[in-house]
Amino acid sequence: MPRASAHTGDHRRPRRSRCVPALMAAFILWSALAAAAQAVQRIELRSARDEILADGSDAAHIEVLVTVDRAGAPVPDGTLVQFLADIGTVDPEVATTVNGRVEARYTVLSQSASEVTIRASAGGKISEEPLRLRIVQEKRERDKGARFLEIRGDYLAYFDSSALLVGYGNCSFSYRSLTITADRLQLSVPEFVLKASDAEVSNGKTTLEAKEFYAEFARPTTRGVALLLEPEAKTLYFTDERFFEADWPAPSDKFRAWEPGESKTVIKADKAIIQPGYKMILSPARIYYDGTHVFTLSARELSLGGSLPDEPQYFGWGANGPIIDIPWYAVTQRKVTALVRGRYGSPFGPVSGREGFYVDTEVELHTDAGDDAKVAVDGLFTNTYGASAEYTRQLDSRSRVSAFAMWPQHRYLSGNLNYWRSGDSVDNIVNLRALGGGGLTPSYSLDSAWNFRPKDFVGDWQWQYSFDATLARDAFDPRTYLESGIRTRFQPERFYRIGDRVTISPRLSAGASVDTLRRTETMAGGSLDVTFQVNRSTSVGVSYSADYRLGGRWLNGFNHQVTGRLNSFGNERWWLSASATYNLRNQSLFGVAYGSWEFIPKWYLDAGLVWQQFGPAQFRDYTIGLGREIGGQQARIVYSTSEGRIYFELRRKGGFFNF
């Protein structure tokens, strides 16, 4: 993705008018001011993958969609988007949008199993929902059987403080190929560890009658222990859902029941449906606080992997007045969920800032074969209603197809069809995009990219090359064209280490492209990233990148920039994330910083800083908030310098500031 720059011309070249650089600089300044004038309201990150190999070189393709205020239209072309990753690197770190989209490539540097959190920021706003990728040490086998957990029982309760789900009497559990009935059952939700007593465990072919049962599911292969009394007393250790015997280090207290502990909030339900790593739905949800029944909901969604993309807020208060967001779940099944939301003035949702009363609806569909679909209609009973639909199909462990269509405020249509396949030495990504209607210039593109990873090395350096073929019509030129290009990248097989804390990752790249409109482009560049790991949860880093472009539709010449970053996400009482990029060519600066400190239990001090400067065009905002956690929400007093006022808001816990 080309980076934004402001080349003012090479005055050493003969016969070039001085008006051209002046007009170009004026156009860039006007574009920057226009982009700043339209507030970014939604930043969505997507990836065809949900895990990445910890081999020091594996990479994932990332796509970002950025839309503006109430129209839901894409931000102006050229809007700067910056990526923040707590592990590894994103290339490029700063990119510019085309039709509201940005593409980048994430490369993992870690060689141990963990998880990476990736966010994007644009126009003074950071993505509400991060992209999380599991870093694994081996490729995961495709799960067999049911993809989601379903638990039922005569008594079923979720204890919020210990994240423990407890069931008594006629309990049933199903996940993957296992079905379990038990008299007592406990599930530690974060670790997906199960304990059951007087249980009958079946994999569809073999049934175990277990006095006590223990199983761990958060691994590529289930492993467990069963205490059998018949036909003879025996402790069976297994590491496969077919109950193949194998030794493994099970904990000594594997059969001892967990103590739920004291929990102010307890949710009692008839059933629980869990999508691992995403969310849990308890229905119907009878919510108790400090032993008192507060109210009953048709269902309650709880996030298991960060905040939900559009989690219901129920009641709140924002800068523009009261907020009502009440969900009603018409259907809550393992494969089907149907939701209707009555809303009034919510700051979240498909169209941010929509006023008055309206209704949003959405239906989610899932299959055990790997299909996921979602259809949503927003803004019913208003003249700004819209719709969206998305579909994902996991073809096998190495390939996936997805489709997304959007009809915001029934004004224009936007669609995206993506196919991704990963092989041992080559990845193939095919992407079809289309945008039109509502007065927008119709544009489309069909792109196929092949990324090759040869197994031989140049010294200690690994090399990769890619071939792209694109058929497109874009907003810059109404003519349809066919473009082809090749690009090669070099990086060390493993990043360089200095001691136990410092890692160095250099990269080199070069490429060339040509299209049927006789436009050619060549590019060469490189980057150097240095990261210092302060401790397990905190890291600081600095990177320098440079490239030189000649020809094509983008500004030519030498462009280079330096980025500094600080990330600390591991502490339960405070977290901080900051990043700043300075372009040494056009002297533009883009920086963001966010932090939160729980200085006493349930009291938070939040702060945010956004700084963007491009020539005389400048945007800055300093925000500070004092908040008190109340259940799953936070009451907060906020002061924002860009708004020039103090206001009160009641919003869901952990939400970022809206600039």
C-alpha cells in the first residue's frame, strides 16, 4: 500500500514548471484538510486467518475498513491509517486509504506460543475491536464435530469473579465429538477446562462411565483423565477424543471441585452456548447482584476475547444525551442466533451518532462444517435504514473463502469477495471488490496474488517473492485497466538477538508493475526494527523505513519515516499503548497514545492523546476521564480539548474515547 507523501518536485530537472510542485502541494494540503474535516466513526480490522505459526517468518494478510460519520461512506482517499501491534511488525506501519480500505501484512517475530493484538487508528480514533491472532507452534488440526460448546442443567450459574460455569442435576455438555451427561459439572471458561462427576462420556463410538472426569479443550487435541470404576478401577489418561491412552502431566487436583469464591454478580440460566475465543451466551439470563435478583433478560452475551464488536449498552449517557440499547434474543441456539435491539441515540452501531428511536436486527448462522453467516438490518423505522451481510466458509485447515456486502443507509453498495489458501511454499489470495451507487464513482477490482516462499536461503536470509495480477477501475481514472507486478522481499530466517531483551529485524524489498494504460512503476525499500522487551508485558521499539518510487500513479522520489512505539498490556491495573510516526520527507507527524489506570478498585483514570500534522493542517486532542465501574459499564466524566467541554457518559466498560 503506497504511503502518503508530499513531493514538491525535483527543481534540478530542466523544463519543469514551478507551478506543478505548488499545485501538487496545494492539492495534498486540501486533501489533508478534507480528510480531517470528516470524522472517522468506524474502523474494522479483518484477516483471513485466526492463527499464525511461531516460526519467525509466517505472515498474515490484514484488511482495514474505515468509514465516516452518519453517511457510513468510506473516508476520503489518502486518509492516514496507523497500525499498532504488541508483538511482531505490520508492513506498512502507516498507509493511506483507497475507497476506505487499507491492506497490510503482519509478520510474527515471536518463536513461542502466545497471542498478538493488532489495532488501527485513523483520524484521531482507534479501532474499538482489535484483531487478535493466536501464535501457535504447530498447525492446528481441523476440529471435528460440534464447533461450539453447549451446556445445559437443572441448575446452571456463571460466577463473574472466577469466570466459572457451574451446573448441577441432569447436566449435558457437547463439544467437538464429545457428549457428556453428568450429575455435576464445572467449566473454567477462560482456559476451557472441564470437571465432571458421575459422568457418561461418549465420542460417538466409545462410552466411558466415569466417577470423575477432567478434560482440557484449549489445545489442538483434547486431553483428559477419567476415573473408571467398571469393569475395574482404573485411571485412564488420554490425549485424543478417541480415548487413546497416553501419559501427560495432568494437575494433581484434577478431580477436586473448584470453589466459585465470592462473586457480586452471578448469572443463572437454563443453557450456555460458547464460541471459544469469542463469546458466551447465557439464556434466559437471570442476573443476581450481591444475592439479590436484579432483572431477567432473554439472554446475556459475555465476551471471551476482548470487547464484542457492538456489545449492547442497555442504558447510558453520552455527550449528546441519553442512550438506550436494549437487546431481545428471539432465538439462541448453537447454530442460530436472532437478535432485535431497540435503540435510542446510541454512539455505536453501523451508523454512529444516529439520533432518535430505531431498531437493529441481526441473525447469525453457523454449521459444524465451518460456515458462518450474519445478516443485519439497522435503522428500522428511520429514513436512514441500511443492511449488511457477511459469510465465511472454512474449506479446510489451509483455505477459507469469505464475502461481505454493505448497503449503508440504502445509499450505495459495497461488496468484497475473498479467497485465501496457504500452502507449504506458496499462498494465494484472490480478492474481488466493487463499490458504486449513491453518487459515488463506480469502482471495482479483481486481484489475485501469489506469495512464494522458497525453501532455500541467501546466506542466513530468507527470500520471498509475489506475483500480482489485477483487473480494475478506480476513482482516479474511469478507464478499466489490467495490471501485473512482481515484488520480492528479504529478511533474516530468524530475527537477531542482543541478549535476552533486544531483537533486531531488518527487511529489504523491491518491485515493479506495468498496466495496459502504459503506466509503469518501480520501487525499492527497506526497514529496520529494534524492539526492547522490558518485561513479559511491556515493550518499546523504534523502526526506520525508506523506499524509492519511480513512475506509476503515486508521487515519485525518496520517502522515509521513523516510528517509535510503547506497548504495555499485561497489567490488570493499568495499560498503555503509544505510537508516533514522523515522515522525514514531508515532515508530517501522526501520533496516538491511550492509557488507563485502576488507581483504586473499580475507579479508573483514562487519558488519550492524538496528534496529526501535515504542513499547516493540524489536529490535536487531549482527553482525560475519571470513571467508576458499575457492573459491566463505566460512569465517566470526560474532558476533551477538541470539543472544548466537560461531559458525562455512561458506557460499556473498557471503551475507548470517541474523538
